[in-house]
Amino acid sequence: MSSVVIIAGGDFPKKEYPRQILRDADYIICCDGNALKAFLRNRKAIFGKDDRLPDAVVGDLDSMTARLLDGYGGLLVHIEEQDDNDLAKAFHYVLDHIPGVDLISFLATTGKREDHTLGNFGQLMEFARYLDKKGICISLQAVSDFSTILPVTDSCELFVGEGRTVSIFSPDNSLNIKSEGLVWQTDGVVFDNWWQASLNRSDADLVRLRFSHRSIALVILD
């Protein structure tokens, strides 16, 4: 089994935990030129050398400069269609071209642009739904300097550690989530706005979430 990191175009992580995830990855995929530029700027600080390259740069390549095209053209996977954004193109590239993946970690999905951040949150839930429908067992997480974001599609148990901030978001206002291990019970929360189940806190190491039906949601941990 292998792990993949997909680097988007948001704020490149500065803290050690997300950088360690990048360091430990078996494969690294960059979403277009901005992600590649951020990777190249930071690779020596992360890997201790400046010759580590991503395995592919995937997207419509609208942010690739002439210098990047000349220097890294062999890494490029040009996907012209505009129905999907570069994050989705990279995700499906991984599914189609890298066998044996059991973990995909997304870095730099937040920051710089709020519209991209919100869009990426929605994409993470759709990725989880896609895997669920296809019966593909791959864990997904997005990690930044500030949070770990987990897309979930059904009842689950999460070992988060006592005292951690836990926020739950879902676009499904028919979904009911019963919880154990949180200070404020989520049963009865109607997900009709983004703030409804945010800024909760774990009062046990293990948090259990029981969904009324299969759906999509994000769990964001500090």
C-alpha cells in the first residue's frame, strides 16, 4: 500500500506535521504551476536537498510559466477540460494511475482565496462520496498548519484526543448526527448553515458519530 500527497495552490504549510506528511509520501502530485512553484521553493527545507521532484504536475496548466515548462515539462499531465478543477483532476489522476493507494493527503487546500477554500471543502466531500459509491477503500485527509479535515460519508469512530476542537459541517439538512465524546451533543442539529455544529470540543479520546443515513460531511479538528 502507498500514500499520496496532492498539493493544491493555497498556503503551503510551514509547520512540521504537514511537512512530515509530505516527507513520508510515496508519491507527490502538484495541482498545476502554482503548487509546483511552492513545492520547489520549499523542497530543500523539507527534504534536506533540492533535487526532489513531484511525480506529476496535473491540471489545465494555466499557471505554468515558460521557465517551468522548459525545466519540468516531463512531469506535466495536461487535462484541458474545464468541468473539473485542478484538485479534482489530480485526485482522479491518482485513482487512474497509481495502484495500491490507501491514503491521500491534501496540502495547501486552504488560504489565499476563500472561494477556493470553500470549493475545496466541497470537493473533499465529493471525493469521499465517489470512493464510497465505487467501493474504493482509500482514506482522505486535508492537513494545514491549523487543522486536519476529514471527509466522512457514514457513521464513524475518530480517535481525536480529549480536549480537541471538533467542528462538523454538512450540506445535507436532512442528516441527523448523534454523537458520543463531544461536550455538546449534535443530535437534533439541523445542518442548514455552516456554523450549526462548529466549535465543539471532545471530552473523550474517542468521538463516535452516528449518521441517520449515508451522506457527506466534514469533520475539522484543530
